[in-house]
Amino acid sequence: MIERRFWGSWRRLGLLAALVFVAGASQSLSEPPNATSASTISYVGRLAALKSSNTSTTANVAVPRAVSGAHALLIAAMLNGAASGVVSARDPAGNVYTVDRDQADGSGNRLVVLSALNVKPLASGAAITVTFPTAAASYLTVDEFAGVAALDGTASASGTAKAFNSGAATTSQPGDLLFGAEGQSAAGGSSWSSGWTPLTSLAGSARRLSPAFEIAGAAGPYSAAGTASGTWMAALAAYTAAPPPEAPPSAALTVKPSSGLPPLTVTADASASTDVDATPIATYTFDFGDGSAVVGPQAGATATHTYPNTGTFNVTVTVTDSGGLVSTASASVTVSADAPPVAKLTVTPSSGAAPLAVTADASASTDTDATKIATYSFDFGDGSAPVGPQSGATATHTYSNTGTFTATVTVTDSAGLTSTASSTVTVSFTSSPSISVFAGYYDTHHDDSHLQPKPDPWSGSAGVVFVGKPDSSSGGWDTSAVMIANRGSATLSGVTVTVDIGSNHYARWGTQSIPVGQSLILTQTAFENFDGSDTNTAGCYGCDPTLCTTAVLTTIPVVHVTVNGVTTNYSDSRQILNTQGADKAGCPDTGGTRNDESENWQQLG
């Protein structure tokens, strides 16, 4: 009769021990304190079993499955009728079986443990033949293990007490697997003490064979105990575990700094690499990924390198252990050209009545590379002196005049690169005087052709405060003109007006008052001393007529009106005061005649 049972795998570091027990008094398996039971040995399973009551000098145990190479086969054999002589085993693969422990009970019974270590593969269907010196009845079990190296120690005993004990076998290192077989000449039951894993037993009417195994958690003496019926025999054999397979090291790498400007010097550090087995790390080799020569192999875990050029580079370390196994790890380095900062600006408040105090804030400006922001310079756009350069990101300013102003910040990094950002501020009158501002042009010098409407009202018109002089006592005008109409309910006092046309600044008229419902008209105060037409290149008398199309200026005149110390700026976007950027007396060219340059009043604001 053949009986099989397959068991789950047992994986731990250390040694394998085989134990064989016979019936006796109960005794616990004792392990040293803090035993971990780690081993590289695993139990593959029951390969085969045979129970024969017929006497014979051989027993053929059929193998129902293939056996992997390098495994171990442990045979427990209980014999009746072969009290002495050599017991042996063989198989078709030619594996060598040795008797590791042989125990008799003095009554014609015998318990033998055989092993074949590091076996050659055995095919399914093969037979293991066990040979006895004389004909005997036999009970046989064959168990397969992986990771067994060599025999480490044995012990055996026999007795008739109800408690059995194999005697002590001393293991040389942790991880031994204790494999045991208990044989008794009675059909009664038996049991293993705590800590053992019983394997499938064989029982007949008058005999019983019970194997078991356990992993030893520490080096030292071990014995196994349990209960039995009748006369018992026990044998113990310990086998060391095969060393764990050599593993490669585990490489780890950091590179600092991981980014920067060229030339960038970095340090590659592989000191966090590990190798926990018997072949420690021997060398480190560094490749900095830019085509430069590798550094190493060397015993040191760090290396430095300087990148002269920009780019993103992959740094690799190759870690090699003393067994020649390798592992790699990588990290990237980015070397970039310096970029200018990114300027950002807010001005708070962005509008209000004059005088308006504001705070310009450029603290949201950024520079993400190695050359950080160094200074901030603020220009508030009203002709006041710039603030900075300074390290602070904010500046304050008070606008005294009305108008819309552009505040600008210039942000400079430590490498001298700059960036600007702007924000507009609108400043209004504290209590807005109700005025309207107009621009016009009055020309009587060139009225021989192409007559144009004259500004109306003018000098002598009702409701006009007129400041200006004709060319002579007989009259004549060639002048730009500004008119300010008082739309309010009270006289406007302390009114001053200036005009800028490009680089030409006109401040001819002093301080004026404008009664309710009247208008102030400002013109030339001497011969052509407020002639915006003559600020242009194109159209002058005797000039090249093609300049009327090639040299027209886009200068926007600005009228500055100050009332009680508060100035409002008005842009003449239609260029009335400078006759659309050309001397219109000669543009367009009319073939020898001059054109009337007059422009009727156009409201600026």
C-alpha cells in the first residue's frame, strides 16, 4: 500500500535537521531564547510511502511525481525481521543514499533514517529501491526537502515508557530543520510535543511509523518528545541549510545640486547603497552622462564633476560587490542658461483723488534659477524721480497731479538680467471742477487757398477771457490755441496751463481766472511763439514735398491744466495743436500755393 501527502513550503535561513523519535514519556522541544527559526530550507512534500506486512529483502517505492535537482530525499524505514546488517537505497538517477541514523529496540525491530542530498532529478514513475540484509516487513516514508546542504548531527534512543525522547542532537547554527520518525511495536496512537509539524504516519495492526519536522531557531542541543504506545524507537538527524543565493547590491544615488547654471559642480553620492549578504560592496563607478570619462571603479562612494554646458544629464552609478554582481541607480541634473526674473507689479490704490498716496508692490516677482532677484527700481510715470534700485520689493509715492499714469517696476537679478512690469493709476480732482478743454488752430497767414473754418469763439466773442496777441497791430494769426470752458457754478481761480508738443514746452499765460459760464482762450503771446505747426519737418516752405508722406510726425501734444494746485493732463490724440504732424500750409503740396491750417475747436476732455 502506498500513501502520499504533500505539504506546503517552509522557507527559512539556516540548517536542516532530521529527527526520528520512538514512543516514550512526553517532553517539550526546547529552543534557546529569541530563536527566529529562519532558514533557506523548505518542505516540498511527501513523495511516497509504503507499508508492507510481507517479508522481503527489498521494498520498491514508486515515485508519483518528478523530483527537482538539488533537493534532498529523507527516508524513514521501520523494519521487522532485519535486526542487523546494512540497509541501503538506490534509484534510476544514480543518487547516493546514506544511512544517517540506525536504532534497534532489542526485540527484532529497527528504525533507520537514510538521506540522499543534492539529488539528480528523478522522473515521475521511477522507483526508489530499499534493500534489507534479511527479509523483513517494512513501513517506509519518503519526504522531499529543498535547501538541504549536509548532515550536522544525530541522536537516537529506544524504550518502553509512555513518554519518548530521542536524546539530544546539537545543531551548529540556526535554521536546522529537525526531521524525526517515531516507530513503535503497538498499534496504539502516538503524538508529537508542541513545536513539531507531524507528517502523515503509517499504522498497521501492530506497528506505527510517525515522522515529523521542525526548524531550529538557534544553534544548540535539541531533543524531541511525545507520547507513544508499546516499545518505541526514535532517531534524530540534523542537516545544515544551503547558504542563500548571492544577491546583487542595492544601488542608491543622490546628486547635489540637481540644477544650476554652468559651470555647475555637483557631487554624486552613492553611500546609501547596500549589500546585506556575504559579498559586500567593493567598488563604485560614476558616469555623469555628458560624454566625460567615467569616474572609477573606486572604493569611495562619492565623486564630483563640473558640467561646462547646458542640458539635462543622466548620472548613473554602477555598484559592484565582491562577488562581481552589479546594480545601478540614476539621477538627473539640469544645467540651464540664466533666465531673467519675471516681474509682477500691483499698485494700491489704483485710482483716487489727488493728492493720491499709493504703494507699488513687486513682491510677487520671481526668479527660479541660481541668480536671484537683487534689486527693484520704481518709476511712477509722473515725472518724479525713480525710487531705487533697492533690495525692497515695495515703494510708496504720492501723485499730486490728476491724470492716468503708468507705474513701472524694473526687477534685476544678481547676474544683471532685468524684467519690467507696469500698472496704471488714475488720479482725479478732489472735487472735480466742471471744465471742458478744447484744442484749435487759427491761421490767417495762409488763406490764399483751401480755406478752413476758424476756431469760434475767438477774441472779442462774448463770454471769452482771451490771452494772446496777433502778429501786429493790423492783426494776423498763425497759432495753436487752447480753450477751457468753466461749466461749474463758481469762478475758477488759480488756473495755469502749459502745453508740451514733443520736446517743445509752452508756458506763456501765467495764472488766470475763469468766471462762471465763460471760457479761457490761450494763444500766441508774441509772433508765432505758440505755433505747433512749425514743430514739424514736413510741409515747411520750400521743403521737399515728398516729406508730406515720408516725414509725418506722430507726436501727441499734451495740455496740462492746473486748478488750485491740482493738475490734469489732456492728450490731443488728433494732433490739432501740431496740425496732424505736418506743416499743413505745405501739406498736401498744392503746386505753389499755401494752405489754410485752421482747425475749429476739438474737445480733449
